[in-house]
Amino acid sequence: MQFPKVAFIGSPQFAVASLAALVEAGVPVVAVVCQPDKPAGRGNELRAPAVKAYALAHNLPLLQPVKVRDGALATWLRAQGTQLVVVAAYGRILGADVLHLTSLGCVNVHASLLPRWRGASPITRAIAAGDAESGVCLMQMDEGLDTGPELARVTVPIADTDTTATLETKLAAAGAQLLLRSLPDLVAGRLTPLPQPMQGLTFAPPLQKQEGRIDWHQPARQIHALIRAMQPWPCATTAPPDAHGEVWKVFDDGLALGRHVGDVGTIVALDNDAVWVATGQGSLRVASLQRPGKRAMPATEVLRGMRWPVGSRLG
């Protein structure tokens, strides 16, 4: 088939899979748009979005607008000969001038099973909520926040070992395949837009650092989901015994639930390199801990180094 000229709009690593799929399939990508470089790390050095790196490596026309609703973006896309706009995790709200730039409109590769988890952090929210599955929806965009009608979807199970990073990789690949598979039918007008139902609607607002703080009163399985959801950022955290303001990062190496009895947050047993912590329902195996400015280490090693025995309380 003759592919339309595509403008691709996205920023993080998740979006690269869809952009790469288009390029490798021979789809003419005539424009790439991503967010501006942003300061990151301890040195606040400017870091380019992953999509920018891919675009530069493949000599694709690139724009990083500071403003997206002043008309300049739509003018540039039109000048590139854009016939279809594809969006994946851009992180900005596009204006009507971009959404209705062409007769094919603007489609979004969204990492959730809409209407569940509309918004900026659907992958993290799905894991933290204990969802059994996630997926990707190809959506015809409108001026709302992930409110447009659905064109196609694919479902992806969430494993007990999935973190935000691993699930993002799975969903990125699934979304890229869904986009390519749907593109011929989209261009031919064979996809029927299905309005999203209101039943099952949930929102995924931007993640805040303090959301990683563990409440040991929660059930062990729920805490385990939080630990996985908060990787790689901001990581799950807890206050150690006699913390004096210190906050530790908490990691696991797989779901392990126990029946140890003890006060909530108490270290109730040691297990090789890991420790068992009492929760509001059952106990949870914690594989490693990380003190501020240190590397992550086996949990038992950290506790012994601090001379905190079984019976010490976290949080």
C-alpha cells in the first residue's frame, strides 16, 4: 500500500518503538516533534528525549517547540506535507489546529485499556492498583485528555515480576505492532471509532515522588505492587529504625508472601540475604535496601551493618 506522510509526536523511550516501527516499515516520516531538552541528574545537565536521539540518528526533520498551541507547530507540520499525525506519550496537550490538521486526523498510541487510566502515568498506576492486565489503545484524538474514540486495542498481562520499566517495554512493543497492523485499515477508512464508555473510567495523574512512601499497614500484596510500580522512579521508600530523617529505598526480587506474625512494619525474620516485614495482612519479603548516597545492598547486610536486629520497626 502507499503509506501517508506521517508526522510523529512523542518524547520518551516508550514512543521510540512506534517511531522505529514506522521508519522500518518504510512509512514516510516527514516530521518528528518532541519536548525540549530538560535538566536531569545531580548536575542538572540538559538531557534530550529518547525520540530526539532516534530522530537525529535517522536524519528525520525534528522540532522541539516550547509552545504547542500558538499555531506555529501546525504551520510547520503542514509545511512538511503531513497527511497523518501519530502521537505516543508526548506529554503535552495539542491544540485543535494540530488535531484536525489532516483528513485522517491525529491518532494516539496510549498505554492502557481505555477508559481505565487516562492521563500521564497509566503504566505505573496499573501496577500499583494490582491490575491483572494492561494494554495499548489506538485512539482517535480529540481535545479532551485521552477521551477520543477507540480504533483498536491489544491486551498485555501484568506479571507479578513486572516493574514499570519492564511493563513499559512490553507495551511499547505491543503498541508499535498495533499501530503498524492498524495503519492500512486506518488509511482505507475501515476502522470504526468506538466511543469510550464511562463505566470503568479512572485517571492516571503525573506521578509524585512522595507516592513511593510505603504504608506497612497495607496488605503485603498491595505493598509489593507499589514497590514494583515505583521502579525505576521514584522508588518505594521507608523510614528505618532511628532514621533521624533518613529515607531508604526498598526493592524486591519477586513476589514472596508469608504468614509471619508481628507488629506492622516490624522485621520478623531473616531469609538468606532478604528480610521479612510484617504488614497489615501477612508478611512481605524485602530483597534489598538502599541508603541515601549508597548503592542497593542485600537487606540483611544493611540491617547487620546498622546493628538492627529482628524486631526492629520500619516506617
